[in-house]
Amino acid sequence: AKLLQDPLASISALMTDNDVFFGAGDRAPGYSFQLQPVYAFDFPDDGFTLVARGVVPILGVPPESDFPILGEQRPSGGSTTWGLGDSVAQFFVAPKSEGAWRWGIGPQVSLKTRTDSLLAGPGWGAGPVGVLTGALGDFSIAAIVGNLWSFDGRFNSFLFQPNLYYNLPSVPGAYIAYNAGISADWKADSANRWTVPLGAVVGKAFDLGNGYGIDLSLGAYANVVRPEGGADWSLKCGVSFLFPR
């Protein structure tokens, strides 16, 4: 469980972040299924680890909705648009450390992988991203922060993802967590800039033996601050797979 909770862990994993959004746009449900492959490259002689992480979004976007990953509110009319959005690759260079807290920093690159213009996010773009991670007793703590600009100047978005896990000492592998993303669209006016979710998930990691593992989680978040067209709340389900190195 703690390996999958640590963004800088030396692991090979495929994480999924699956959300159903309610009350967005024309009130039809919206969907976001993100595939997040993670692989860490160790360079012990050079004293650092390179962690590569991808975000590949599969989206179902209703009319008039505003998702942080897209940046602009969808137009009215029509039905829910399904397809692949713009993908992001993140790279964290993390110095080796024996301390309780570690950090990593590097670039993130956006790729124009959308299958429909209504699923357009940053397209081709880039920006910096950093992470701080550590532990306090039964708590695993991490924070990912970054900004992404599109090369055409139409997209400028900030993301702060605090991850706070309380690992239940009486149930090995089980936890209660906050792991949502707080975002700001700098291109929007001040009244429609921020999305701030509040809620929690519960989950449990299972050791399948021989270096394999699976982590299952379920929870809900209410957007206490949201732009026009943003969802009132979302149901979140996570399924992550750990592979042997």
C-alpha cells in the first residue's frame, strides 16, 4: 500500500483514476477514466531516481460542462462526447535520500492525442512539475504541484494534488485517504477559475505474491468551489496494479 502511495517509489505500476461526475453542464453525468502507467529508473551510482508517469484520459463529456483537464467549457447542444483526450507525460528527477522526506522535480509534456475537438485540452504543451513525499507514523503524505501551458497560448492550468493517506494499523493494507486534485484555469475569469474538491476514499492493497499487487479504492468528492459548468460532486473509483521489478 505504501509503495503505491509514494509518487517517488521505485516501482513498476499501472494506476487508474476513474470518476463519474454529477451535476456538470446540462446535468448529464460526465466521465473521466485515466490510465496512469508509472516506472522508476534507478541510477544508484549517480545518486538519483528518474520516475516517469503518464496520464492518458478517456473522457465522456456532456454539453456545457467544464472539466479541469479540458480548460474551456464545452458548447451547448448535442450529446455526451466520448473519446481520448490530450495525454500528459511527467518526469521526476529525485535525489537519493535516507531521510523521512524526499522530493523530485522535472518537466511535464502534453501530447495532442485527442480524438475529438470537443475533448481538446492543452494539446502540444509543457511545464514544470514537482513532488514532495514523506511519512508521519501511519500517515503517508505527498503533494504534486505543477503548471501546464499549451504552445498555442490557449491553455494555462495549475494543479495541486495533495495526497494524505491514513493507513489503518489494525487492517494491513487498508487506508482512508484524500487524493483529489485542486486546479486553477488561469485563462478563466476569477469567478470560474478554481476547482476545489472535498471528500475522501477508502481502499485496500492486496499482496498477490511474487512482486504483484492490486489496490482498490472507492469514495466521493464534492466540489466546494467550481466553475460554471463544473460538477457538483463525483464518485471516484481507483484500481492500481503493482508489477515485479
